[in-house]
Amino acid sequence: MSSLPAQTFQEELSSKNNNPVTVTSYDGVRQTKTYDYISWERPQSQSRNVLDDTMKRTHPAKIYVYSEKNSLSKHFWFDSSWVSSGLWGEILPKASQSILPVILSFKQNSWHNPSELYIASMVGVNPHTVGRGFKGLVDAGFPDLKIEKYRTKKGHLGRKFRYTRAKAENEFPFHDLIITSGSWFNAPSISKSLYGALRGISNRFDPEEYEAELSLYEDTEELYGQADWEAEFAASYKDRLFDIWNGSISEISQLAGISRRHFHSAIEGLIEVGLVKESEYGGYLVYLKSSTSYKRLHMNMQVKEKLSKYYDKY
């Protein structure tokens, strides 16, 4: 099934055999997929309970199950110097860039050993890519992140990790909602690389530019005075919706570790998953939280389609 945001498709659920789900996309093209593991004999209003019960039966314990109850405030801290120093784009491979935010979203200063399948279900890749991502982080000597190998009960190689956060001068909040909403899962690999770079450098802008983007053209300076206006902005800055980027494509591509000719496809990937929007004033709005909400039924079906062949190995 194509990765369509919740606002852009309509689901028609049936209790017929094999339970077909028909999706209508942007251009009106209707596609039908069959999922034989969910029963829709109950009314749609009760589908949440059906889905909860079904996921418990069909998904391994060590896989992430998407929910519509996601925290809007939970976040972890991302050091912008990882981007400006070249660590993000010049040293870390794409696989490492993809899994790093998920690793950092776990409680810091504690050991964690989620399966590679579990992380894959949050990132939108296969478990082998997760393994390569861990190797890339180890090879890069990623600061304050300790990764150790161990053997699982089934004899497979597993990894446990602990990130000991050291407060940085230029860190920014990376909201869990970007991951739990399904946007990170659906973003292409090069788009994930670009998003990290955009967040790392795009939060340096003039407050007046931000006010213009919000179309709040009241003469706040005249009404409240310059000092009061700046104080008001500083108080609300942490709750802003987006940062603004309007820089060099060559520079941001280098910081992201992608080719300049792939910039536009990478930015389009971010627009599709609700992490970026083109600005009418030039440049792009880089959202701090996903502006797209994927239905959990849609997300959990995607996970099963992509990863079910690995279930028996974990």
C-alpha cells in the first residue's frame, strides 16, 4: 500500500471474506489490498479494540505498534554541532542517520536492548539496515553512545545501547511525535538525512521573519515597545511550530551527506510526510513536529507488509 497521509485517503472496511481495504489516492485512483488477518465484523466505531486485539495476536512482542495516542510534548535533545562539525553528513552512513533519532528517543542514561526488528518498525527499514546503522555509529565513535553486542535467546546477534547525554550549548528538541506519527517511517532515507541537517542549522533566524511567516502583521513593536516584544517572543519561542531555512542548497546537501542533485527529491520526501513546507517568502518551513497524522491502522498494516517475513527470526 502506498504511504498516504490520513487526510488523503478514505478507507472502506468490509466484513466480506479476506477483508479488502480500498484506498482512494490524491488523483482518484482506487487501489484494493487484501488483509486476511483483521476481522471487521464489528462496527467501524469499535475498530480500535479490534485492532488492539489483532495486533497483540499477530505482532511479535518485540515490534513497535503504532497508536493514535501520542505525546505532543515528549522530546529528546539533538546536538546541532553533530551537523555543523560534519559528523552527521560526512561520517555517519545513511543507515546510522536513520536509526539515530530512534535510539535517542529511548530513556537516556539507561541500557536498552530493543530488537533490530523493533527499531526497524519505527524507522521504516529492514533489520539488516538497522544492524548496519549500529555498525556505522560504532565506527564513527559517536560521542556519549555506548553500544555492545550480545546473543539473543534464539542465537542471533543483538545490540544493547546506552546514551549518556552531555548538555550541549546548541542543542535543539527533537520531538518523539516525528517518529510515533509514522512520518519517520515513511520518509525516504535521503529525506531523513536532509531533515537532520535542516534542523541542525535552520533555527537561526530573525524573530521578525518568523512573525511574517505566521502572518501576524500587527505592529507589535509600536504597541508594546521593542523590549517587551522581544521578551514576549523569547517566552513563546520554545513553543514555535517551525524553523525557517533559506540557505545554500550546496551547503545543506553537504551537511546532510547527500548529492546536490538529490536535494529536490529529498525535500519533496519531507513535504510528503509533513515535516517541511515551502514558504511563500522563499526557502522552507521546517516543522518541529509532524504536521501529518497517519492512521494507526494504515501504519500497522505497513509494518506487517514490510517486516512480517522477519517475525520468526526475532
